[in-house]
Amino acid sequence: MSSERSDYKEARVRVYYDQEISSVFEELGTSEEGLSSDESEKRLGEYGKNELKEKEKISIFRLFLSQFKSILIFILIVASIISALLGEAIDAIVILFTVFLAGVLGFVQEYRAEKAIELLKSLTSPEAVVIRNGTEKKIPSTELIPGDIILLQTGDRIPADARIIKEFNLKVDESSLTGESVPVQKITGSLPAATSGADRKNMAYAGTAVVYGRGKAVITATGMKTSFGELAGLLGTIERSRTPLQESLDKFGRWIGGATLVIVAFVAVLGVLSGFPPLEMFLWGVALAVAAIPEALPAVVTVGLGLGVRRMVKRHALVRKLPSVETLGATDVICTDKTGTLTQNKMTVEKIYVNGQILKVTGNGYDPEGKFIKGDSEVPEDDTHLRILLLGAALCNDSNLYEEDGWKITGDPTEAALVVAAAKAGFEKSKLDRKYPRLGEIPFSSESKRMTTFNKLEDNPGNVLNSELVTFSKGAPEVILASCTKIFQNGEMKALTSEQAREISEQVKELANQALRVMAISFRPLEEGFSPEKVSFGEIPAEKIEEDMVFSGLIGMRDPPREEVKVAIKTCEDAGIKTVMITGDHKVTAAAIARELGILKENDLTLTGSELDSLDESEFEDKVEKVSVYSRVYPIHKLRVIEALKKKGHVVAMTGDGVNDAPALKAADMGIAMGITGTDVSKEASSMILADDNFASIVSAVEEGRNIFKNIKNFITYGLTAHIGEVLIVLIAILGWQILPLLAVQILWINLITDGLPPMALSVEPPDRGLMKQKPRNVEEGLITRREITAGLGLGGLIASQALIILVWALNSGVPISKLQTMIFTLVVFSEMFNAFNWRSDRYSVFTLGLFTNKPLVYAVLTTVVLQLIVVYVPFLQFAFRTVPLSLSELGSITALASTTLISMEIVKYLNARRAH
């Protein structure tokens, strides 16, 4: 082929929307006859196959080992080895099992998460119709190359990026790429160089689908150079950031490990200097170190997250990655798509302008139940002006409405909205088509911006359409209005005056300012010369049919907001969470919806994708916290927004449903995919899936996330008091009296039963009142803050004081050392059981919460107390744990003394509550 060239490297990176078709052919070295077989083979070798490349996969073994990189996990493994050396085989097994379980759970989740790019492949077309050597042939889409001419028709998935060269009413659903819900009408002409990606209507993109018409296109990019390829590249390079919980656990592990080694080493050396045998103090020090490390923490965190996940499923949120549950609790920015998440994803007629009046249309979605309201009164269904308007809207229409597990549509959503509106007036589309058959049509085109049908009438609807043949048109208001010379008003067809035309134009602007998509309807009863035969066989030119029309009215429609979303956004605002809309829709529409929902405030900014491109990084970072709405955006824009917000220190959640959302979902701290409309790619790139596609469900998930972190912190603080108390008891006893108040085996037992069942029960504590009135936590604080350390020192010191009272009494009373150790041993366990009730909430009294509202905790405390009593009173266990029986009076005194742990904390909570008010 003479026009073919050997060097086409630029074709991989060039876009051609701003060039004439002849120029595109020349640059790509092709023509409408397609490439020759020799040239196609040559280019296939040069460009490679039209498929997505995957990054090098990490081996399963390495992925499994990577789960054990946590500092806390490492410390626990060392603790298990030491426990085994001390002969505490059960402790060692429990610790190792916990570590292994946590590792397996993490491995399974991460293994599934890496399938996102593979799923992108499923969205590419397996075969394509291509012109080679001037002949149509079907080939595998993997063999397509730049310069190939492909044919497109309804139902096809577009196999590569391409420039449209011919179109016949070609409409493409690009929602998976741009997020815009309305199919895009394709054109062939060139566009200005400044045209943004979402508005390049002469381009077709890989992975999108033809929903109407047919066309022909020349391929401009394949494989990783396509729009899908860029997404795959982004997904492959984005590293999922560690969750705040994972970072906090690591920080806590380093803190507890370092603090434990220092304190235990100090106490052990002090014991040796006080005259205790070095070997005994080494074993005792190791036991204290093992006791100080919360080996139950991974298990409790896993159980807490798992139970939270179960609760969230009931609230329509499915979590794919356990640590991500807590991330929602720290989230302070939610970036959300508009279509289907904030809105119903069902185009709905809301306003009608007919007979000089505005009517409001009620009803939701595609349900054909609704009324037509003028002022405070209902307009009757038999209103002639309304019926003529809706008759034209339904007949000049290729969509349909049917009932199958709810009301559903076929065809274009905009056309379907007109069919639903007609059904609310009693017009059933299928019956209309039979009663008033279509004899011919002039299809919609990007040039004409209108559709016209010719229908045969068996009767005279409303005594207005007194003709055997009637033309109905619908389309852009300015086009329809320009073709009208008459208007149907006050029951008759009159000449359309310039004043009436101006009034109609003003109404179009008014409806558009309300974020409504406006369509005009007109009709024309055809005279005798326009016989059905002449019209159906095309003997009469289209321009003759579409002139001297009668203006019928305007129809305003939109994708309405979900009713519950406005409340959810207000709840987020009260909780200190900013909601940001990121959508592919037009700026006016997006801003109007955002303003209605309470997202866009008076001083907030809005940015389009083009405006965002004009800002450098520093300029954008200065503005990003003030922007509430982004419109006409592409995937790279969404990713840029997420990264800018994260640089500002925000914890960002991102919702989405399309392939276009996948990179941002993966990059966000919390990626939330839609369960109903979401693509498999978006789901696999996410951390959580909304089963009902509803933004309001995110609020429930945020509350659950906050509650989980609250429970984890409370459990850690609960355990901290025990560990601090034990260390202080030993330190005071050695310094003051040169005795060991607790034996190594007793310390290990305390650790085993107090860090066992009670923390598990604390993990199921329901949310505090007012949890969603609090601001998001600062992720820099970690799990241990000054507040937790103060509480740990205070309550730990109290437990040590309780033990000191027993120690002084016992020494003054000549009590044997074995009984002294048994009493302190039991006191610590009992005191920690009272302490468990303290940490159901760090704000509210246990009596305010209700003593028995957390029944698992009651059972856990009773079980722990029984286990302790068994160790004290069962003979063979007395030998193992070096205990002696206690009298009832001694047991009662210990219980009373231990109860001060709960009483003192209740007093503190009461004083804090009074101070807060």
C-alpha cells in the first residue's frame, strides 16, 4: 500500500481528535481499505499484541512471608521461643497459633487483591471485525494494530483506542471510563486542540461499549498505550499504603518491646543486687517480659475486626481487607462519584413546561407511578396538552419499560425517562406502538440533534391530531424551536410569536440552571400530499418533513439524588468528615447536585479536569482542601486528587464503580467500590464494597470503624494497667522488702487469663453515644497516647497500692510467703476483672451503659474468676502454681479491695463529664 510507512512509533502516544480524517490516515499510514496482510504482520511484530501486560508477580511464598514483617509479630515469635524454653509449652503454642492465623488471613486478602489487572483483560473484546486488503474479516482483538480499520455496531465492546471516521447514530457507553451515565453521541469531525478527554466525541476508547447505531474507526493505540492500558499501568505501579491500624500496631510493638526490655532488665538487675540468685532472676525477668507483651493482641484485633465485618455486612458494607475496617474510623475526607452513589442512577423526568405552565412530576426512578402537579393541584391525566406532549415523547422513542423483579428499561436512559413519564399518564409504550405504528423515521445524529418519526393514527388523540399521518420530533430545544412555526396552546394550534419563542428560551435556561437535561417535543399533522407510502419509501425529503412543526413543550429530567444521602452527608459533616464529589458529568450539573446535597458550600471551589491540568503541583496543593466538586475528570485526575489530599495529611476514602476509578480506589487509604454497578476491576482494587451502592451505608461503616478502633484502644489500655501494675508491685516489693510478691509461673498465668477472654469480649462492645459527633482521630497519635499512659499509670499504680496494702498487712501478721504470694496473685486477677468493666468505654459509666448490655464480657469475667479459683483451690494445680487455699474472709477482703479499681474510675468519669458540661 503506497500510503503505508515503516515508522509508526508516534502512533502509540499520539491522539488524533484535533486532526481531519485525511491527516489521521496519512500519519498512521493507512486508508479506508485497511492495511495489507504483509504490513499488518510487520506492525504486529513492532507493536506487539493488543493486550495488557502484567507486572512481575511476587511469589506466593514471598507474599506469605511478607505477612510476618510486623515488629509486634517478631516480638511475639521471640516470646513464644522463650516460653517454650521456660517449659510453658501451652503459652508458646497459643502465641505461635495466633501469629500464624494473622499471617494466613493477611496472605489470603493480599493474594486476592493482586487480581485487579487480570480482570481488566476480561473487559477487552475477544474478537473484532477489521478491514484488511479492502475486505472485512473477523480476527482476535489481540492482533489489532494502529492503522487497522474496524467496524462497530450495537453491542460491540470497543477493542482498542480509535478515531471515528464514519458514524450512523453511533452512541457509546463510556461510564466505565469517564463515570458519565449518559451514552456519548459520536462524531467524525475534528475538535479543538484544547478539548478535554471527556469531550473528545470523535474518539472511541478500549473497554467502552456501543449501545446504539454503527460506525467505522481507525485504531490509534493498542495494548498498554490505550486508555485501559494506562489504567493497568497505574494499577501496577500504585503501592497500597499501609492502614493507620497497621502503622499503629507496629509503633506500639516497637514501644512495648523497648519499654519492656529496659524495665525488666532494670528490675532483674535490682533483684540480683538485692541478693536473689542470678539464674532465678533471669527466669523471672524473662517471665515478666513475656507477661508484659500482649500476645493476645493480634488475636483480639483479628476477632474485633472480623466481628465488625459481620456487623457491617448487615449494614450493606462488605470489607475485603480486615485492617481497612478501622481505617474508615480515621477517615476525614470521602471522595465520591456522583452517578449511582449520590444519585439513583435512573434518569427521571422532574419538570414539564407545557401550555405556558411548569408542571412538577412526582415519582422515583423507573417506577411508572407518579403525578403531574401544577402549583398545589394535580393535573388530570386527560389534560390535552400534557397527553399530546407525552404521546410524542413516547412514540418518537426507541426505549422501553418492562417489569421483571422491579421496573427496568431497555435502550438509552434519557429516552427511557420519557417513556416512564408517559406511563405515569397512562401511556403504555408497547400498546402505543401497536395503536400508532411507526412508518418511518429520521434517526438522531450529532449534526441534526433531533429524532423524528412518522406515525399512522387510527384515531384523533385529544381531537387535535386530525390527520392520517403525524410527525413527532424530539431533540435539543434550540433545534426543535427553530423548526417550529406554530405552538399548541390553550387547546389550539396558533402561530408561534417571537415573544413566545423568547419565553420558551428563557424556560430552557431556567431548567438547565436547575441541573436538568432539557428536551423539546414538537409535532405536525401531515397534509394529504404526505401519504404514508411516500414517507415510508423516502420520496419526501427529510427537511420537508421537519419544517413547519408545532411546538408542544419542554421536558426537564435528571438523575435525582438519593433521598437518604443528604442526611448521610450532614452526619459526615458533624463527624468532621469532608465530602468531595468527583464525577465525569458537566460542571453545572455536578455543582447543582452538590449544592442540593450540602456538599458544595458558599466559599467552596469547583474544578474541571481541564482546570486541574492547568495547575502545577504546588498550586493544586494550595487549593485542594477548598475544592468540593471536580467535574469532567479522567482517571489520572482522580489519582492526583487522592495523592494531593494524602500529602496534606488527610486519611482519604474514595468511592467508585467504574474501571476509571480503580487506580484511585487502590491509591486511597480506603477504596470503596459499588456492589451493584461496580465493575470487577473496581471491586478487586477496593478495600470495601457497598452492597447497595448507597453513600449512606458509608456512614454506618465509618461508625463501625471508629468503634473498632475505640475497642482496640480500650483493650490495650486495659492490658497496660495490668502490666504496669505487675511491674510496680515487683519493683516496690524488691526495693522495700527484698521479696518476690509473684512467681514467674503466676505472672504467666495472670497474662494468659486476663489477656484472654475479657479482651475478646471488649472487642464486641457497641458504639458509644455521640461517636459520630466526634472529630476523626489523628492517625499520628497511634494506639498509645498520653491519655492511655496516664490511665495505665494511674490504674496500674492503684493495683500496686492494693497489693502493697496486702503486703504490709501480711508481713505484720506473720503470714507465710506462699499465702502472701497467693493473695497478691488473686488480687491482681480480680482487680483486672473489675478493670475490664472500666474499659467498655473511656467516657461513659458502666452503669450508664448498663451492667449487662455486654453479656459476653460478663461471661468472660465470671469464667476468668472461676479459673483463678480453680488454681487456688484444686490440689494438683496448687502444686503447679505454688498457691495455698484462702479463707472466705480473705477472699472477701481481696474482692472488696479489688473493686476500688472500678469505683475510682467511675469517679474520674463522673468528674470528667461534669467538667465537659
